[in-house]
Amino acid sequence: MTETTASRQILTPKRVEMLREYVPFIAIALVILMFWAISGDRFMSMRNWTFIAQQTPVLMLLAFAQLMVVTTGSIDISIGSSLAFSAFLGALGMLWFGDAGLILGVFAGGLVGMVNGLIISLLKIPSFVTTLAMLIIVRAVVIIVSDGTAIYITDGSVSGGTNISSVTAPWLLSMGKFPAIFIIAAIVALLTWIFYEKTVFGQQLRAVGGNEKVLRLVGINVTTFKIKVFAAAGLMVGLAACVNLARAGAATPQAGLMIELDAIAAVALGGTPLTGGYGSVVKTIIGAFTLTIVRNGLTIAGVPPSWSQVALGVLLIAAIAISLNRSKVDVVK
């Protein structure tokens, strides 16, 4: 038996497909081992991993929102602006109505998502163009409504000046710290997995991304369904905004700048094709943690932020190149 024949038998299509399935897990393991070797105990310390566990939840929730949209074959690049809008509305709601007003932040995210869905479905404008426009519009609305100022969440021990808007909510600040923020994210992750993997809605998500015409043939109103998908994703963004408000302790017009790219990267690192039809909640979680760990590890290693961005870009291309099943892609555009 020649070496070429032996290698072909080893790398059968089935084994290659199995290898692709484990790429996100292999990637995060290699990343952890690499930074452990470079930075040692500074990287592997409990304090650092607590920091990672506190930083990842917001990105993870935003990645869940992106996962729902991407599975249908669309994309949402407005979630960073929606995050800032939702957090500010949540903080305003607490100023106006007390603690219960935070729910306004969740509904604000759902509103932005629903508007995206309506424009895409009814006006037939591509999701990239629609959400790009919404990214600009919603960010401008936040700046106008806030007048460029922030609303701070305090524990009551510090009183601000007359020009500072603040809400006393120590319970919310506690939710933004470890382990509460991690527990909240874990509960949402479990519910999202059930919603995505075990419900009819989750199956229809993949069906729309795989072949939209099939759903139409079986009598599903795809137009209405897409509106629901974007609205559901928006509600997830609104929830992420509330978690970010708890973690950051302030609602600012600059919140969420460029984080939509991180959410897309987390989904892609999790092996979800941007063409839709397939996705995994568990792998998206791995993708979000991988992104956070890489940023954290490069910072500890003393790599300048600009080179960190280069490394993240290379990692993203490499992960997609390995996990992409080219046999299912006829044309690359």
C-alpha cells in the first residue's frame, strides 16, 4: 500500500467531516495551551479566568442573537447600536419608573429587531444594507436622545453632581459581577439551546437558511417568520444590553461600538456558515470564549492592541477555512 493510498484512507470524507465538527473545541484548547505556555500563571490564575468569565457573557448573548439571524442566511450588523439604544432606554426606564423600568431596554432591542425584519421582509432590501442603515440611524438616535451624556448606575454610596444622571440600583451592579453574571449567562444559554435545538421554531430557522422555497411550499409564511426571527434576535440584544449595563455601570452613547463584528466573529469561530442552514449554540459559546481568551491572552502577553486585531483576523480566517465544507458551496461571492 502506497503512502498516498494510506493517507486517503485515513482522511476519508466522513473523518474530515468529523474533524470539522470539532474545530471550535480544538481551536480553544490550542489557544489556551499557547497562552499558558507564553504567560504561565498570569494567564491561568483564578483572577484572570474570573475576569474572562465576567467579560464573555455580553458577547455570548449578542452572538446568540447573531446566530438566529445568520442561520436563516441573513446578517445583522446593527446590534452594536441596538445595544447602546437598549441600554440607554433601560437606564431611562429606571429613572422614570424605578427598577421595573429596566424592561424597557429589552423591549427597545426587540423594537429595533422588528423594524429590521419589517424592512427586509416587506421592502425586500438585503439584510446587510438594511442593518447597515439601522446601525447609523440607531446610533444617531442614541446620541440625540442622550445629548452625548451618560446615565450611571450607582450603589448609593456616591452622590453625583447636578449635571450627572444616575440611578441607585446596587442589585443591578451585583448582577454585573462574577459569579452572578456568569450564572445569568449560563441560564440564558441553556434556554437558547432548548429554543434553538428542540422547538419547531428552531427547526424552521435552519429550514429558511437551507431552502426557503421548501418552507413556502409547505404553507409557512416566510415573510412573517423572518420578522419574528429579527424581533427575537432584537430581544436577545436587549437582554445583552441590560447585562452590559449591569457590568459597565453606565449607559453611554458609545456603548457597543464595533461589537457587532465580534458577534459575527464568535458565530463564525463556532463553525456556523454565514450562508445559513446550520448552526450550533454550544459552538457559538465556544467561539465567544475563544475570542475573549485571545484578546485577554494577547493583552497579558504585552502585544499592542493593533497587532491583537491582526491576530484575531488571522485566527478568524483560519478557523473558517478549516471548518468550511466546500463541497456544499457552489459559488463564492
